[in-house]
Amino acid sequence: MTSNPALAANTKPWRDPAAKPFISIRNVTKRFGDFTAVDDVSLDVYRSELFCLLGGSGCGKSTLLRMLSGFETPTAGQILIDGQDMAGVPADKRPTNMMFQSYALFPHMSVEKNIAYGLLREGKSKAEAYERVGEMLKLVKLEKFASRKPHQLSGGQRQRVALARALAKQPKLLLLDEPLGALDKKLREETQFELVNIQETLGVTFIVVTHDQDEAMTLATRIGVMTEGVITQVGEPREIYETPKSRFVADFIGSVNLIEGKAGPAAPDLMRVETDDLGPVVVPPTAGLTQGQTVWLAIRPERVWLTREPRPDIANSVPGVVQDMGYVGHMSSYVVRLANGRLIRVTQANESRRDTPITWDEQVHVGFEPSDFRVLTQ
Amino acid sequence: MKRGWFLPIVATLGFAFLYAPIVSLVIFSFNESRLVTVWGGFSTRWYGELLDDGQMLGAAWISLKVGAWAASIATVMGTLAAFVLTRFGKFRGKLLMTGMITAPLVMPEVIIGLSLLLLFVAMEGVLGWPAGRGMLTVIIAHATFTAAYVAVIAQSRLRDMDESLEEAARDLGAGPVRVFFDITLPVIAPALVSGWLLAFTLSLDDLVIASFVSGPGASTLPMVIFSKVRLGVSPDVNALATIIIGIVALAVTVAGVLLMRQSKRMR
């Protein structure tokens, strides 16, 4: 392994404008007939990153992955891996390996032979190949299953064989298509961390395609949110969650209250937004807004204050009634109806056992700190 | 739901309609009497007589050889055709090719036989090959029409097969030819075995096409039986028919079991 694992986990090359990207996707477009699956996408991924492409079904994320692996040819644009142009390089000659959603384990070969397949194609001797197979089996903790056939394994074991097979050739780039999609919830959570550990140990660059936002948040160094063939925002999980750039991203990642309003006059300190639902609201000043422009205020449910008494210390506070409530154990989620019928989602951590919790039909006040609002223009 | 009496009766009648003639043939093959329709007690006499009939045994041997060759050629051709149709995406004339490959399934045998005969005669005139009609022409003819059956079986198997298996092999560094032999072929092998068995059975059964394209010294078993029966049904034909039914039933069962087992394992 070339890179220092600790370094790989802690550095953030995408913040350094001088850093050289390891994978460059430049203005790539893919059309199938009249349908544009990927529309002029440009993206840089750095060495040892675990990059997640996140999006709903049909957003083009899998097509983008298949273009990286060489199963699809871009209609336009260029893909560079480690400085090398991939145009005209067939799938079997690319320095990438892929872990398929269906795992695609060869049903007529044992676990061992599945993992050795790629190594033998590379021209390695049998002895060398099987030594490497041993290492890989140890990495994924399947030493005892070497001679089993795929249909004799559980779903989780198959997933690990697929990972071992894809990693065996030490690819420069590992592509993972919904790697945890076929596992049940409990196993998925365990496997998430295992995957991150393996990635950090080996320092291999991963690009993961997923539709599961929790998975993306847990795994990724950075996330690219895709919709309709376009990457709408790229950023660290925290950035994507805390500072979404559009209503789509805000709504797609986690849940959010979106309140429409008109921007007030520009102000140096705090600015006002006139809204129908909450009346005038004070928000932090946002650059580039003209007076009267339509904006959307996004606020996460966990950032909304929910109290029985009004809170004069919070700049924005509105009365309402609890319409719905759900208890999830570590937290409770509420739906509060304001006077004009607008519903606001609120979640509260259940930190103490002593309080009497707020419940259905109670008169409450919802409070919004100005700094918790994110002002969106699109 | 109550079953009632209607369905069992219909099922019984249906099966009787299909299998009563075959059962009576099997029973009469063990008939002692020389008269085919008069029961004269149990005996295996006609089976013994069959073994002494040189013409019959010779024809059986030819039929088996023709069947094995034709089925093997048909399996190769049918598999290639199916592979092209399922894996090459869209290409010009794909619909036409699909239709043309499956056409022999519904084409009257007389027409297949006649057209092949005309082709062979014309080819002999122009190319000098195949010289005359004989076993070779029967093999070619049988391979042609049974390839359609193999293609249909192989096609459905290839369509069921997870294409990402082939992509995974490509991804791991195998070229397209290697992928075909390492991955595709082993995965669809059971379907090909059952396709071969089906082609073999069809070739063994065929009378019409063989009559058209066969030549002197290359009479297949059905041809010999048919010419014998024209002179009156003799009981040894019953014995022979029973043996053929046994072989065909075995082949069909093996093919079915193979296909079923594989579809279970792939799930």
C-alpha cells in the first residue's frame, strides 16, 4: 500500500486548490437515444477518497459508474484516471474494479476461485495468486469458506466475497454499486463501518453509488448529490447537510422545513424576510439578494425550539398546536400546526426521563434562531 | 376451495386420450401372437426377433449416428445464434433474424425437406458437394431444423442469466472470448445439454425430412419402420417402438431435470 492510512483518513485534498485530482470527469454526457442519462457532468475525486454518488433511481449515478468502469462509452467528454485518458480503453484493461449490486459471483466457481479469477487473468502464477487470495480471505474474515460455492453462503458473506474479489487486483479505483443494498438493516450498519475500515487500511480510492442518504453520510469523505443526470452539489457530509445549496438537496438529505418568503432590504447585521407562514422573520444576512426576491428559508426539525412558554430570547417565535407526535426512543418528532394551518416539523432529543413530555393538542411555541436558517434562492 | 368431480374427470380423459394409444402399443409389444390385434399371451419374442433383424439394427445405428452428429452441430449453431440475439444489443435486422431462426419450428416439414433436397441437388451440380444423398445430407438437414430448438432454449437461458456475471469477468481482466468460455458457457451448460438431448430426440423421430434428403444405404430407423408398416404391421415394430419411446422419455426427463435443477440453483 502506497499511502499512509492515517494521512488518507485525515487530509482533505479537495480543500486545497493546488491538489491534483486522481480521477477527473470532464464534461461527460451520456445519451441513450433521446434520453440523456448523464448531462455534462464534471467531477474531481482525490486519491484515497471514499466518494459517494447519491441520488434517486434513474438519476444517472449508475451510468456514471459504468462509464468509469468502461461498460458504457461517454457520448461526449473525457474521463481521466491517474492522469491517463480512459477513452478507448476497454473494461478489462482499466485500472478499476467494480463491486456489483448483485455481487455477480461466478456460480460455478468456489469462493477461492472467484477471488483468484482476476489475478490469474493478470498473468500471476497460481502460487502467487492463491497467496493473495489467502490475504484477501483474511481481510474479509472468510478463511473458513474458501472452498464453498456462492450459493452456500449467506448474503453478508457473499457481499464480502464480492468485495475481496474486487480488491484482490489492487485496483487504483474501486467502484461500488449499492454495495450494501441487498443486506438487511442491522447487517448493513455493521458492514458500513467494516467497509470504511477496509478502505482506510488499504488507502484505495472508492466511488460508491447509493440511494441511501444515511449510508452516504456514514461512509463518505464527500458526497455528490445527483438528480436528472446532473450533480447538483458536491461536499463533505456536514456541508451537504448544514449548508445545502438548493431546496432539492435540503429536502433530499434528511428532513427540512421550507418556508417561502420575500427578501427584505439588505442589512449589515440581520436581515428580514417577509413570510406568509411566520410573518416577518429575522435571518442572517445573505449576500447577493435583491429586495423583494423570492427566497426559501430552510431549517432542520432538530434546530427548531419547542416550548410550552414563549421564549422572548429567541428572535423568531410563533404559537401553535401539536397536531401529531411520534416517539422513537432516543428522540420524539412532532408536527406543529401554526395559526394559518402551516405544519412545522420538530424533533427533540429525549435527554431526560423526568420531564413530562409535550404531547398531542398542547398549546406550544416554536422558536427559530436566525443563525439556524439557511436562505436558499433555488 | 372444493375440488369437485369435474376437473379430475377432465384430467383423466385428457391423459387417456394422450397416452392410451402408447400404452396399448407397449402392451401389444409383449404379445405372443403374430396377429397384432389379438392377444396371445405374454412373451418377449419380438424383442428377440428384433435383435436378429440386421436391416433394423443397421437403421437404428444410422439413426443414432445421425442424431448425435446433428444434435452436436445444432447445439453449436443454436448457441451462437442465441448469443448474438441476446448479447449484441440492437442491430439492423435483429427482428428479422429472430423470426428466421425460429421459423423452422412452425414450418411444415414437407417444405423443409423439399427445399433442402433442391438445395443439395443444386449444390451438387454447382459445387460438386455434397456428392449424392446419404448420411451427410441427413445430418445437415437435421442440424438445420433442430438448431432452431436449441436456439430457443439457449436464448431463454441467456436472457435469464445475470449479465453482470459477464461484466464482472470483463472487469477482472478477461477478454470477450475468454468470458464466453469461462463464464457464459459453464453457466448455460445445463440448458445446452437439454438442448442437445431435445435435438437428438427430434432427429431420431424425424421421418419426413429424412425421406426427402436421404439416399441409398442411409435409411434411418423411422424410414425403415414406415416402409415395413406399409406392408402390414408386424409385431416386432411394436417392440421397436417401445424401445424408442423408452429412449425418448429418458432423454426428455433428463433434459427437464437438468433445466429445473439449474433454475433452482440460480435463484
